Amino acid sequence: DAKTTQPPSMDCAEGRAANLPCNHSTISGNEYVYWYRQIHSQGPQYIIHGLKNNETNEMASLIITEDRKSSTLILPHATLRDTAVYYCIVRVSDDYKLSFGAGTTVTVRA
Amino acid sequence: GAGVSQTPSNKVTEKGKYVELRCDPISGHTALYWYRQSLGQGPEFLIYFQGTGAADDSGLPNDRFFAVRPEGSVSTLKIQRTERGDSAVYLCASSLNSGRAYEQYFGPGTRLTVT
């Protein structure tokens, strides 16, 4: 059973913010939301994670709704190098496995 | 510093042959993971090592697949009697320790093609 739902694809204009949605309506209280991305021919790369508060780092911001049933990953100024498959993953705090779905293929266009 | 490396980057083998895929984790990382990624899908967990021991091998599809990590560093994924359905990208990841606080760093993968 998939724990997250993401749109299969989306386009974004270079220099604009990219907002990637993820639904996780069955998330439990001890489960974190993780985002990874995979650029073509590379392994997945960690972006950010959060529990219930919004988080920001040098790569992106993560906005989690108050009921925690959905979240949005924001790439503030998308570049061509941000073209990748983005995976939203729900993970229990002590779980070592990453359970990837199909992700969202994001294409940044000049 | 050096990231996770995997060799070979590509491997083509004939059905029925034996293959070994190697993973060199980041130095000092005690946890090591193998995933498999089929075309158009996300990676799927295969096996997890904590140190030298396989703490969870529940993702290995059948007994043709086996992995070792004898000295707690380099790991080898071994596939016997390969089948065309084994064709995929095999990804290795390592982390300082297990659990959410420790990020998994992935290698570039080995693309296995069974003809």
C-alpha cells in the first residue's frame, strides 16, 4: 500500500518557485515526511525532512499542513539542474528503510 | 570527501550466469543498504547491514540473491543463475548509523542487463 500520493509529472519555469505536493492522509503521529530527489543516472539524494513544523534548508522548504495529511516541497528558484524525479516518503523515526513510490517527474524549462 | 562508489557501473550478462556487484560505502558509515530500481519505478529495498551482519534481508526476492559485508565496510551483492527479470539498476546506500537521524547517501548504481 502506497503511503503517499504524488502527481506523476509537473513542469516549472526556470527561476520560478516549484511547489511539489504530496498527500499522506494516513500518516501516523510518529512518522516523518522525507523528500529525496533522483537526477537522471544518479542515485537518490536527500533534500529535507520534517515531522510537523515547517522546515527550510539550503535546498528547499517543506510545508506540512496542520493536520499533517499533506505537505508541499518548495524549490524557491528552480534551475535546469533541478530537473529530476522527486520522491515524498513517510518514514517512522526508527525505520531504516526508505519506501519509494513512483515520485513526481519535475522538468524545469528555460 | 568521497561518496558511495559502486562497481561496475554497467554489467551485461547472459541468462543463467553469476554476477557480483560491489559497493564501497562512505568511510566510517556503519549502516549499508541495497536497493533495486526497475525502469520507471522508485527504488525498492533489498537488504540492510549494520556492521558486518545483515540486520534485515526481507527485501531479497529469492534465494538466488545474497549479499555479504565481511569486514563491515565493502559489500558485495551476489546473484546466481541470473534471469532476465533481474535486469535493473542496483543501488547501494550508506549512513553513519541507522534510523531517521542518519541520512542515507546513495551511490550511482550498477545497471545490470541480463540477456
